[in-house]
Amino acid sequence: MEQEKNRTFRDKISYVSEQGRRVWIYAKRPAGKLYNYRMLLGYFLITIFYIVPYVKVNGNPLFLVNFIERKFILFSKIFWPQDSYILFVTMISFFIFIILFTAIYGRVWCGWACPQSVFMELVFRNIEYLIEGSPAEQRKIDAENLTFKKIFQKTLKHLIFWIIAFSMGFTLFAYLMGIEKLLSIFYGTLLISKTTVVVLFVFSTVIYLVFAKLRELTCTIVCPYGRLQGVLLDKNSMAVSYDFKRGEPRGNNSKDGDCIDCKSCVQVCQQGVDIRNGIQLECTNCSACIDACNKIMLKQNKPKGLIRYASLNNIENGTNFKMTPRIIIYSTVLVLLLSFLITLLATRKDIQTTILRTPGTLAFQQEDGTVGNLYNIKIINKTHNQISVTLKLISPSGNIVVAGNQQLIVKDQELTEAVFFVNLSKDIVQEKDLEIEIAIYAGEELLETKKNTFKGK
């Protein structure tokens, strides 16, 4: 009991000293069953990240998020600004899913699938281990004066870091503008597109600084999700937790708890936290401390799981996960949003037309004695195929004359604009405003019908 009273608990983030200076984290290389699973998932995600820009469906990218041209391709389906309502519902659904997922499973995303964690722990740190050695060797290199060995190691490490950062930036740009267009900038029109190249190099340098210098600060200072976890978690949320009821008091005597205070969990933590102090802002739930502790428990002939994925209620009361009112509400809202989103996607039209009467124009008499009105039409082709559009007047009786050609050719993934005349007999135009209905055909297929107003004399 006296030991508990004398123990002090951390009241500041791990990588900032009491003087407010940066404390560099020298984490021990993790190893264990969970780390192996994390490596398999992480390298799979990295592979997907680099491969997807090169995947084509019907000659078009699988994913494209082109903000400049306002064109988005998701799973080979083309979305235009006119589909922004679908994007809005998708984003709301995603945010609700994050809240629900975090309320149940804590920050599993951060430690297992977040690009920052995946690249930092499985790529950049492993390169650092390979070039500079263990954490003790890294400390020694950083503390010693400049030598040829130190200059060579640091230069080599940071050069490789920047090359990897450039490959990440290049791939992200491929998602934004398409891999063919990006490659043509480097191999075809470099001088014309020099602004894009400069932006790419600057962006790659920012990525390099994030992984070479900022590192774990990204998870607490930059990432909004990391800052929100405090309000998203509760006593029923699963998280990497220390079983204080089993582990305390710490020591290696028979009267002490299972924790022998070896600090293996602290040494392996990539965020530099002591999980025994409870859930903390920096913890990304990566499970490195679980593997480290389980090894020590096996050596001590004690059961594993002193540090494990568990909720606070599970550790304090032994209760298993249960549905709470908050989780039920989140789940209900998410189901409703997903149902609405599926409905929007199912009813979304691949060909979208807008017909407006040309503003500022009046009815006029044609040479054949009919009365005409001038209209503008916009046709968006969201498919990968070129289409030929024909306009037909359903009601009342009359005809449509498209300026230039009766058929409108709309290329794939493009918007076409045209003007056309609606001509009606004088006998029909008895009112000042008359409702007309126009059919839009692609070949023999009726795409949709549009109603508009015809202005009489």
C-alpha cells in the first residue's frame, strides 16, 4: 500500500519534457504474434495503396479523385459535382461509422490500419533499425560528435526516407490526376507542367518531414481523430488495457501482483507511453505492449493477458461487452444512412440532362408560321461509352430543331451543351405560358422526360 502511495503517475505527454522540449522516442523493435498479424495487414494495405492507381476497368482507373476537374471515379463508377449529395451522405455515414467503431473497439484503426502508423512502424522504423541499429545504438549515434560513420548513416537513412516519401507523394498524385497524365508530365511535357512537378516535390518533402521528424506528434497534434478519442471512448469500449487488479502491486515477490515492473511494455511502445497508467491520449492501440508483456509472463510461468484488449468494465467487474444505448443509437442512425445511400446509388442516373429556356428571349414566329422558343440543354455522360442523344416533343404537337444537328453526340465522361428550338402551331399557342414535355432518347432507349414552359406571344 505504501508503494502505491509513493508511486507517481505521468501527467504530461511522453515526448515532451517538463521544460517543454521534444523527447525523442527510441522504441524497441516489437515482436510477437499480434505484431506478425499487424505486419501481414500493413504490408497488404501498402501493396493495395501502390497498385490501385494502375488498375483499369474498361480503360478507366478504378479510383480517381480529381478535384481540379471535379471528376471522381469510385469502383469504376463516375461521379460528377451533380452527385455531390451522394458524396455528402457517404461522408456522414463514414463519420458515424468511425464514431460507432471507436465506441466499440477503441483506436484499433490507429494502430493497425492508419497510413501514418503502417508506414511509420513497418517501413520507416524498420529502415532506421537496419541502418542505425537498436534503440541503444541509435541513442549513441545521436549523442556522439560528427564522424564519417554518423554522416554516412544519417545521409543514407534520410535519402531513403525522402525517396519513399516521394513514392508516396507520386502515388497520391496518381489518385488525384490519373497515372497516365502524371507519367506524361515527367516523360512528355515536363516544362509545360513544371508547376505540378514543383508541387509534387514540395508535397513529398512534407511527407518526408512527417515521418522523419514529426513522427508520433502527428497522432496527437495533427490528427483530429486522435484528439477525439477521449470523448468517443467509455468504460465499455475495447482498448489496449493493463489489468491493474491482477498486476498490482508491482514487484517480484510472492505477495506482489503479476507485474514485475520490467518496463518491457514501455520500451517497446512507439508512442513512449506506460500503458499501466491507463488509457492515454498518445496510445494508438497497436498491441506492441501486449506482445512484450506476454513474453515476460511466459518466462515467469504466469498466464498471458496482463495487458490485453479489454474494456475498463471487463477489468474492474469482469463483465463482457454489452450493447449500450449510445451504441444502439449510433447503429440505428448508421443503418438508416446506409439504406438511404444504397437507395441513392440504385436510383442514380448515368445520363443526366438539364433543359432551361434561354433567359431573356421571347417567343418568335418562324418562316413556316409556327411560334418558336429557344432552349439550352446540358447533357452529362457519366458512363465510359459515347452516346447519341435525340430530342422528341411528346406534348403538345410540334417539332424540335437542334442547332447544328438533330442528334447530339456526347463523349464518354464529358458534358455537352447545345441549343434547340421548340416550334408549335399558332393554334396551340393560345395561352401566355404553356407546359411542354420533351423526351430524351439514346438510340431507341428512353432516358428520361423533362417538362418546361413555352412562352406564347
